[in-house]
Amino acid sequence: MEGVGGGGAGAHYNPRTVEEVFRDFKGRRAGMIKALTTDVEEFYQQCDPDKENLCLYGFPSEQWEVNLPAEEVPPELPEPALGINFARDGMQEKDWLSLVAVHSDAWLLSVAFYFGARFGFDKADRKRLFNMINELPTIFEVVTGTAKKQVKEKSTVNHGSNKSKSNTKRGPESQGKHSKPLQPKDEDDGLDEEEEDEHGETLCGACGENYASDEFWICCDICEKWFHGKCVKITPARAEHIKQYKCPSCSNKRVRP
């Protein structure tokens, strides 16, 4: 896509009022949504993992661009997530696009509030800007087709049920022997009881404690032992992007020459 590379993404003009910043936000957001939906094939091709660190930029003109980061340090505008192309082939395309969408949402907010700080928005201005932004669905919600508030945990539950072979890593997708979700209590009482029965005897391979339904667990794909996420330093968000999880013990075994 045509555009100014890297940090030049906002160099042509600087929005100074709440309305102008919001218009800038909407334009950039529309461009990034195009990249992740209608133009997704072209976007996917441009994010070649063999290339250097690439970023997805959105422009106020509703265009998008995949390009190298800005050379200036610090850059003129906050920079998007770096190296999105390296993760492309390490997970299912849908999950990769969701990951890029989350980072894109964070970037849009940082750019909008960068302008707000630069032009001296006060508390009321910042609140008004956020409320205007918050009325729009996030890029993540558009890309995943969910408009739920708790996208972090809930959306991955929805996605997981479609996957015939969801490996151990999916934090919030519990299927038999896969990682344990943090599930809403009242909604799934019956399910929780079932899981308690099924996993009541399961012990953490690291600390030896029992399974509890309100804790995140992950199972090693090699030795098939279960671990508390906190014991092996794996969060649900990180687990979401691991293709095959190996516990510390199994990882060490494979290091031998």
C-alpha cells in the first residue's frame, strides 16, 4: 500500500482537537481493519517471516502499509508492534491475525493519546476522546467477530471449540487434557463440577499441588504432565501462541548434544 514508511505515518499533519484526533484514529483504524479483513491475502503475503522486522501501519487516509520501523530514535509517533511477520507461520492464521489485531488496537490508542498529551488535552478532553473511541468495536472484536467485553478469556473459548486438534497450549480452551481455563463461575457451574471430578486427582508436575478450577494449567505435549501456569511461568495469553508446549524438564532433555 502507498504511504509514508515507518514513523512518518503521521508526519503530514497533527490533529489538535478531540474531534481531529478521533478522526485520525478512525482513519487509521479503518486502514488496519482492511489489512486484516478485505485485504488479508495481500497483507499475509507481505508479512514474509524471511524479511526483517516488519510493522503494520494504519494511515488517517484509511490506507495501510507493512513496512520497516522508523529509523529515527525516538520516532515521531509511537511505533506499532515490531516483527509481526516472525510469528506468522508459528500459529494458525486466524490466531496470528487476532494477535496482530490486539497489537493494532494498542497502537491506535497510543497514537491518539500521544496527540492528546502533545497538544495539552485536559482530563475532560481525554475522557471525551476515550469515550468516543470506546463506542467503536476494537479491531480485535471486528477481526474475531466477537463484540464481547471480555475478549481476553472468552473469545479464545469460542475459537477453541472449532479446532479439532487444539494442542495443549490453548490457555482458555479446555478440552479433556488441554489447558485449564479461567471460566465464568455462574455460567458453567455444571462444567466446573465435571472438570473438578475429572481433574481432582491431577497434581502439578512442578509443585505437587492439586488442580483447582480457578487456576490456569498447561499440559506438556511430551511427557503429558500437567503444570500450574504460574509454576512454569506461562500465562494464558502466552499459552495462546505456543504450538507445542514442552515443560522445563522435557526442554532440558532435548538440549543434550
